[in-house]
Amino acid sequence: MLVECFSQNKDELILIFQKKNRNAFYIQAHLTNQFSILNFPTEFRRAKRNTISLFEELNMLAVKSVTVAQHERAFVISLAKEFQLIFKLYGNHANVAVCKSNVVKSLFKSSLKLDWELNPKTLSRAVNHSFEAFQNNEFSVKKTFFTLGNLAEQYHETLGFADLAPQEQFDMVLQTLTYLEHPQYYITKLEHKVVLSMFPIGEVLNKPATAIDALSAFYHAHFRYNFLENYRTQLLAQINRQLISSQNYVGKCQQKLQEHAAAKPWEEIANIIMANLHQIPHGSKQVTLFDFYNEIDISIDLNSKISPQDYASLLYKKARNKPLELGRINSQIEEKLSLIENLNKDKIAIEAATFYKEIEPYILKYKKVNTQLDEPEEPVFKTYELLGFKILVGRNAKNNDKLTQQYAHKDDLWLHAKDVAGSHVVVKHQAGKTFPKPVLEKAAGLAAYYSKRKNDTLCPVMYTLKKYVRKVKGSADGAVRVEREQVIMVVPSDEA
């Protein structure tokens, strides 16, 4: 039976199954926008904090069957009381849906609006794998056998697929399908990435015995190698950008030093101007004067907005400050050269790293790096869910501001205990749906519980749409102006 479902990471769902006198069976569904996979750990300890129970209506329901959708990346776990769990593993749009009598009741990732239309009965697809279909699709394997994917295509290439006649190509694909009916599994390194393959291609790292072993091995290999490579690529790109920028800066500074060395001293120019003040017309931008240091005529640029005497005073001042200017330039060169040395040391260490832990200090050091495997994490709000609606609760005044001002949509429902300090509560809206009364009451109960009225028998809670909640400039953290609010009386409660 399904014992419980919970989440303690933003895009991860844990399901625990238990059979009498047997060890628990765990499914760890990792479902991000960039990477989705199921892992089957032999044990999993639920954290004491920052964890939330999900799909509680499924707790302690017996498993009746597990069905794989034909020609689709999905399977269904049928439970007692006509409940079903759909695992939809569509790449970047993976999700888990709870259905009752084939109708979706809640989603793990409620942002995927189209998943409300999922139906366990219509997941499977009929596919025509005849030679005629292959011919009609212009002998395209991708159009006719679209479920095979890129790894099968690469495997066929190693067997000389492109040089075969259409009938021979078709026979090779059929042979591959027969081969997949009795699959073998390979954790292999291909094009600088670790992949799970059912074909012996690339640099084979591991050959797990079962599908569950293969998924678990790939899960760990992915986060050991691919996750590492993702961070490594970003870190090295950032370091290389800094190296180029720093080297260019040093070059410009060295050019300035050369220009200073080649230029005529400012004090000498000032002396020449002062010795020839009577020859310089007022408002001149440039003048030719006799250089008595070298006994030649030279052209001198002037500032037409000030007198030649004042301009000479500026040059005397620049001459006095020149040692400071040269010292500053040399200091900047030394700083940049030191930075370049440290960047090169970090680059060598990152290139040599074989584990994520080895580059973790550099990720902290170069804070601008963002993983492409996971979305940036939102500030940690208390999170609840009811009837498919996500409820977020602020933790403190600053957290309240972030929740309301940065993460709430204008059509979200906003709640707060009336006339007392407390948490902001936001119910995320769903397009085309009104907020059900049980959801409103649940959210109001949370707003009351996380307020100064926590111990009251009944608490008034105001609610309105987020678009009627405004931050007043200069106001304290968490303070807002609310319009068009309504009030509901509820019992303070934080029950999940």
C-alpha cells in the first residue's frame, strides 16, 4: 500500500510504499524544468524541517496495479477507492497527477495547466510500425518509430545504417525493437555526458542488472558527473571572462604608462605657456610656441574656456599629482595581475575536479553562477496544498514583503489576520478556476494561526486579490495598504 507522499525539495516528490513484513519501497521523483528522473533508494529519511505532506487522500490505500502507457513516457499506479497516480515523464514537462475515476484532482506541479486534462485511459497511443508507414514517412525513422529517441539513432549509425537500403534499414529497426524486449542497461559516457542507454555505445561505465538498478545508478551518475560538468562549464566560462577583462585592463594601464613616459612633461608645457602669455590670443584652442627646452616650435592644446594662465596652473597641479597617478596605475596593475594569478589557479583546480564537493567552494566564490539543471530557488515560505491549490505563508516581515511584492501574482488570493501583526498568506490562482471555500477557509486558518491571534477561539481574517494590496513607499517591512478586503471568521489552525 501507499503509506505517504511528501516533498522537502521544490521539485522532488517522495512516495513510500509498504507491504506487510517487507521493507519499504521508495520512489524519489526528481522533476525539474531541465531534468526529470525517478530514483529508487533502498531507504529515505524524512527531514524534520522544511517538509510538507502531499496527496494525503492516498495514504494507506492499497496498490491494485501498475500499467505502462503504450508508446508514451508515462505509467499509472492504480489504487483502492478508484484513485490513480499518473507519472508523466515528458522531459521538461514531467509531473505527477492524482486522479479519481480517471479525472485529475490534484497535481504535483500545478503550473502545468494542461495536465488537468490528463486521463489514464487515453495515455496509450496506437502506432503503425509497418513498412508502408515507414515508406509513407519518407523512410524517416524519427517519424515512424518516434519513441526510439536519439540514442537508438546513434546506435544505428555505428552499425552503418545510412549505407543500407530502405528495407534493410527497416529490418534493422525491427531487430532493435526485438532487442529492446529483452533489454540490457548501460551507464555510458557519450559526448562528455553520462547517459542511461539500452545500447552499448560510448564509454560504458556500468552495466546494471535491472531497470530499477539502472535508474538508481544513472540518478547518482547524473548528479556526480553531469551536474558537476554543468557547474564546471559555467565556472570556467565566468573565469575566462574575468581573465579576458583583467588582461585587457592591464594592457590599457600599461599603455597609459607608456603614454606618460612618451609625453612631454606637464610642468615644461606650463613653463612654456607662462613664458609666452603675451603671444597667446584670448580664447585660443591651440597655439604654436617656442619650446626653449628643445629649441623648436611646438603646438600646444589649450582650454578656450579659461585663460592661458589658469590653464598653466592646472598643468602645474597635474605635474605635482603625476607621481600619485603613476602610483595608482601601477597599484591597479599589481591588483589585476594578482587576480589573474588567482583566477588561473582556480581554473586549474576546477578543471581537475572529479566531484561536486571539490568545486563547491568555487561556486560560493563566484556567486553569479546559476545552475541550468535547477531553477533558482524561491525564498523559503511555509507551503501547503489543498485541492490542487498551493498556499504560501510568509515567515517574517521581510519574507512577507518578498512573498507579496515579488512572488504573488495580481490574481492570487491574499490574506492576513485583521488588525494584528502576522504572516502574509497567498493562495496561488489557477486560470479559469475560482478559489474553493475549503481552500479559502484553510488559508484563513493559517493566516490566523501565524498571527498574534493564534490562541483566540475565533479570528477575523481579511482577504482580497493581490492586485488590491500595495506597498506604501517608506513603510516598514511587511506593512501594506489593502483595498476591497472582505472578512472571514475562522479557527486558527496550521493542520496540514
